Amino acid sequence: MKSNKYTIDRFEGDLAVLLLRDDETIVKVISNEELGNLYNEGDILEITFDKYDRVESVYYLKDETEYARWKALELLKKLKNK
């Protein structure tokens, strides 16, 4: 089983829309229940899927999530100051 890093882009009802970190044009939609209903939009997760494409494990990447949020806020500040 291979694990990949995903960003939670949004929730649509009971579904979580994930973007692959290496190529955000690749979208994966899974049940929020498979994530344990524990995460928020913008969170970065390392997810392993089994051979049947079911979630095998999920790890919250706190440092990467916090850095990505900080980077986005800094970019917004720069844009506002133009």
C-alpha cells in the first residue's frame, strides 16, 4: 500500500474532497466518515489506501498544515498591501 499526502479542499455533504499535494489537479473523493470526522478544510494528511481503495491509515501532518496556512496568510497580506 502506498501513502500519499493530500489537502482537504472542501466538504460536500458527507464527502471530503482531497487534492493530491504533488499534483493538485488530481482529486480524490472519500467519505468524511473514513477520515473519522476529525479534520478541517485545509488540513494536510498522509493517507494510505488498501488495494480496494479504502482508507487504511490517516496521519495529520500538523507542521505542514500550519506552515501552509501561514504561507497563505502571508500571501494575502502582500496582496492587500499592493
